[in-house]
Amino acid sequence: MPTFSNVGFTQEPVPFIDLVAQYQTIRSEVKQAVDRVFETQTFVLGDEVNLLEAEISEYCDARYSVACASGTDALILSLLAVGVGPGDEVITSPFTFFATAGAIHRVGAIPRFVDIDPTTYNMNPDLVEAAITEKTKAIIPVHIFGQCTDMEPLWRISVRHNLPIVEDACQAIGAEYQGRRAGVLGTLGCFSFFPTKNLGGAGDGGIITTDDAELAARLKRLRVHGDVGGYNHVEVGFNSRLDSLQAAVLRVKLRHLEAWSDQRRRNADRYSALLQENGVADTVEIPVTANGHRHVFNQYTLRIKDGLRDTVMQQMRDKGVGCAVYYPIPLHMQKCFDYLGYRPEDFPESNLAAQEVLSLPIFSELTEQQQDRVVEVLVEAASSATLLKIPAPQEQLRRAA
């Protein structure tokens, strides 16, 4: 079992994420890749993007990959490719980044939420079938924080109701379910290359994976205004092309992704062991990796129970330890989705998670000394906060149920 480093605690601030530390390990490779693009003066699509698509396909074990301008665009393009449009309904989770439901709205469809599993924070598949109506046209499971949704029940539902599955794998590149990679667990898989992701670019970027040749061809049309070549537009698409510079940087980083993911898991294991050793189980609930899953820990997300999350978070930040809440307001409670008519109590697990979750630094360059400092401050904050234990309204609601 890990113990605190005998070097002693660092009193230096611990950032939530340190992209500079990562860049320092690959600086020369990145500069060579960027110079190569400038030498060719090909800045949009081109060979670098083609090569990245091939390499992502190989990494995810997908037949095709189609790069685009962002993870959000990956979701929008995927929904359009499977025929989702105005008036249709798409089932997804209310506990995710806004883009998931935003993409559904942007194509004219209606988000229909189902609550989450309280252990993994992913969509609860047992609730999906009851949410299906004659207007349902797709399901978007979100592999939140780097762990895949329980997909086998969704596969059965997909077959029974002839519904495509669009994976929101934006936080889960390299994650696995029953030995298969995220991105090939549905009809289409969507990834984000936002800089803070496990595989992050030098700006926005995204990619879609699929085994369907017709869908891949349509996605390639949609990302260039529906053009099939020669300014022949067979449908109205978008301008959602990936820059060659982004592709070049991502190709460098992809070579290191497995090592970075392994280190994130080691960091997660060490956090969990240290927290278990330090007796805060009454207040802090550590993340769980479900059986048959490979978790890649885009986030290491705890629960701080009994309404104490905000107190603990503030104390940690006051002492220079980075931490963050993903996500403080579930989507069914966002003002822009008032028109959906949901009530706070409709999704109690999502509500409670929004009140309790707290993510710790988990980047692969995190040192043991930095981890020791994070745990030291967290344990101290959690211990002092327990003196103020007052159940949050959402916890009272769940207990009453």
C-alpha cells in the first residue's frame, strides 16, 4: 500500500492541471511536427489529418475515423449522420458537460434525460427503455470522467428498438468495456481534443469513429458543407475541418497516450490507497472502477458527503491545492432547458452528484509529493468540515425516498 513520501510534503501550490509539465516532456517532438506543417503550408485537412485519422482508427480498433473542429461538432455531425432532426428525441444523461444536450438541441431535436448510476456517474441503462417514445431516434451514453457506460444493456435496447448509439467518449479515449475500446461500442463514437483532455491538442479539435462506411462518407461530406468534390454540394453541411497543425500535435501526443493513461491510473490507485489509510471514509467516497472496465481517469472524482463539498473545496483552494466540480448544475436544471419541463426531483442521483462531486489533480506528470500535499490538505479539510455536518436538501430527499 502506498504511503506518504518520506521526502516530506511540498508546501508549493498544486495545480489542478499542468499542461506546461507535459509539454516539457515532448517539446522537441512537437516543434518538429509543427515545423513540418509550416514547410508544407497545408493548414487545413491534408496529409497530417489523414494520418491522424488512420492512427486513431488503429488505436480505437475502428474501421474509419473522421476528424472535425471540436468534440461538440463531433456530436452534432454524428446526430445528423444518423438522421436525427427537428422534433426527434434523443436519450442521454443530465450529468455531463453541456455540449451533449447542446448538440441535440442544435440539430433541432429534444434531449430526453435518464438518471445516472450513483457509483459510476454514467447513464443508468435500466432506466433507458422507459424513456423511449415513438419520437426517439438515438441514444447518447456519456462515458463520464474516463469510464465507459455499462453498454451491454444498451446494445440490447438498440437492437430491440432499432436505435443508433452515439457514444459521447469525449472524456474517455483509451477507456475499455469488456475488452473493447471506447469509440467502437456504438454506431458512432465522438471524441474531443480540447487541451485538458487525456489526448489534448493545442486548441479545439475532435474526431468521430465508426465501422460504417456509409456513415463515414456522409460525415466527411458534412464537415465540408456537404461537398462531394468539385463544389458539388449534395446536402447542406458545416465548416468543421481539423487544422493540420492540430493533427500534427495530436499525432505526437498519441504516441505517448498509453503511458500517460497508465500513469493516471497509478495516480488514481495511490490516491485511493492514501485516502483509505487516512480514515475519511465517513465524509469522502473514492471513485470506483466497475468490473470489466478500463478507466482512464480524465478526472479523479470523489464524493464529499453530507453537504460538505463546498466547504472542503474552499479550504483546499485556500491552501493552494487545485480542485474542481464537474458538474455543479445538472442539465435538466439549466435555464436554457426550462422548456423541457423537468423538475429538480426528476433525477435525484444527478442532483445529489452535482452537490457532492469534487475532482482532484490527476494529470500524468503529478508527483508523489504533490499527491501527498493534495491528500494532506483534503484529509485536514474533510476532518474539520465534519464538525459542521448538515445533510444537504438533495441528501434528505434521497433518504426520504
